[in-house]
Amino acid sequence: MIDQTIFREAMSHVGSAVSIITTDGKAGRAGMTVSAVCSVTDSPPTLLVCINRSSRSHDIFLRNGVLCVNILNAAHQELSGLFASKADQETRFLQAVWHRRVTGAPALEDAVVSFDCRIESITDIGTHSVIFSAIQDIEIRHGSPALVYFRRGYHALGTS
């Protein structure tokens, strides 16, 4: 069996885009920082997002059935930290400018890209829910370097 500490150390060597996922609907508005986002297929365009089931926002995402994956730019490091903190949802959303796309989930105004999605299916693995989401709309903003997380630190990737 692989030791959890060794696994986490090994995974710190796998760089990933930093994202804030958001939702809004009958269950309320919520957002959180995640790094576990992955393309599944382009036909139909689908992403997967992993959320810890113990997260305060987990059930809100599932009840709303929609989410927006906002890929952060290099200037969003503080915003990433805020959405990863225990700050209340209202405080989180007040620190940036948001608008709505097709599903009504909040899209970050200056994200590198926003994927507006409907949740299609959910699989629970260990401590997390793997959420498969069908992309309904995409908004791309060129010019800003992306924020990535690698070896337990933030880095800018790309040129402006």
C-alpha cells in the first residue's frame, strides 16, 4: 500500500492550473479553489472536477447541478487563497467581478478561461466526488499568464 505522505509528495511534482469553481441556484451561491480539473473528452466537451465530500460547499454544487470552472490568471493568487480559506461565501465573491453565462453559475470577469457546465454524473472515490460536467459555454480571454500550482507553490505560466 502506498503511504499517503509519499503520494502527496509525489503529486506536488505534478503541476496543475489553479481554478475557482462556482455555482449558483436554488441551493445558493458557492465557490472554492480546486486544482483537480481535467479534460475528459471533446465529444461531447466534458470536464471532470474533484471535490472533497467534507467541503462545506460540496452539497451546494450537487443540488444546483451547475458549475463554472474559472482558470485563474497569475494576478489571482490572493483570490485563490481566499476561496480556499474558511471565509464566508459573500466575502469571497465581493473580492472580484463576476458575470453569468448560460447556466447562471458565476464566471470570473478576468479569468484566463471560464467553462460553464451542467453536472452530468458523479462518482464517489475515497474522500472525494468526481463530478463529470458537460460544457455549455466557454469564454476565453487571451493575454494573461495562467496561475499554476507546482511543488507546493504558485507560479505564472505563459506570457502576457
